[in-house]
Amino acid sequence: MVTISCDVCKKKIDSVITNRTFFYYGNHSICESCKDSLEFQVRSVVRNKEPFVIEWYEKFIDDQLGKAVQKGRI
């Protein structure tokens, strides 16, 4: 059994199922609740972005995760 901890909230994830109980975003492993919080936080910014550019989105997500890891929460 593999145990992974969330890079943001530091919670340990015992039952590891990729893309179900934890997710990889760039260099970060995050739990499901942090992923949901991240998606909720960036949703309004992404919806209002015209024109949408995938490179911008990837950098934006990486920046948001970097800030969240420093704070310990999203």
C-alpha cells in the first residue's frame, strides 16, 4: 500500500487511487478536497478569460498551487 500526502494541506491519503482520491497538477500532489477548492477558486477567472490560452491556464494553476502550498490551504 502506498501512502501519499497532499502538498497543500499535508493530509495523508491512505487509499491511493489516481485521479479519484488524489491528483497531480504539475509537480504537486493534491487531495480531492483541495482539488475541489482549487477548481472553485479559479472557475470565475477562467470563465472570464478571453481568449482562452492553455499555456496561460497551466501557468495560472501552477501559480495558484504555489501560493496554496506556501499558505497551507487553498
